[in-house]
Amino acid sequence: MAFPTETFYGLGAAAFDAAAVRRVFEVKGRPESRPLLVLVDSTAMAERVATTVSAAGRALMRRHWPGALTLVVAARPDVPDAVTAGSGTIGVRWSPHRVATGLVAALGEPITAPSANVTDEPPPTTAADVLTFFDGKIALVLDGGPTVGGPPSTVLDATVEPPRVIRRGAVEV
């Protein structure tokens, strides 16, 4: 399914359902070597997918979550390789968007959230934009109105000290 986040529309599947995750890769045309980020609804949920979260990572969560900050942490062994691309790490974010967080809360576990576009195409800011990519290819598009767009989430590798910027984005760190 596709749904709005604080920046763009995301493409969601239950993160622990390997078949659903593979479907995300398939419809996006995303190389399986590129891991997927997941949305959580709390720091506690982030800690359920991570083996550890460093003190610096916890401080970043307190300061910027919910928000457009994705933290890469060491993944627990039960996180599907399809999500981590075999990297042993997972990107987690707590979105401030009520629809995105509501979906995670309703499922009770993380959901994937790469942008709802074909890989290397511009990310969508409306449900109509999503349909230009995926009409008839995904089960559902939740229309939460237009998103603000702009820069994507900032991605930090919190497995190293100090955390390292992987992608600059909406959150200045």
C-alpha cells in the first residue's frame, strides 16, 4: 500500500513479512542490494528491531523523533534479510504524520516506507502521483492529502561513533 508521510508518500508492507517486502522491491524496481527503511511508532518499537542503540542514537531519537530522521542501527537476527539487504543493519524512523504512525500502531509492528515511486523517479507528494506509478500494481493508496515534499529524511548511521551522515535531508544534525 501507499500512504503519506511527513515528506512524501511511502510504499508500505509489514516489515516482518518477507513476501510482502519482496513485493515492495518488485513494484518499485528497486535493486535487492538496497535496504529498506522501516517506520516505527515509538523508540520502544525501534529497540525491538535493533540489537543495540547507542547513547548517541538515543539522544538523536529524543531530539528529532517523531521527525524526518532515519537512524541506521544494528538489526536483530529476526529482521528479514529482504529488509536489510543482508547488511545486518536497519534504518528506522518515527514519522510525525498521523496516517503513517497510525498504520504502524494498528499493525503493531514496523512497516516499510521507501518513497512510493519507481526507483530513481521523483518521489510523489499526492495519492494521484502514486497512482501514476502503481495504478493496479498495489492493493491500496491511502489519500491523506498532499505532503510537503522538500528534502527526504536525513539518514544517519548510528552504528558508529559519532553517527555518520549517509544522506543529508530535512533534519539538520
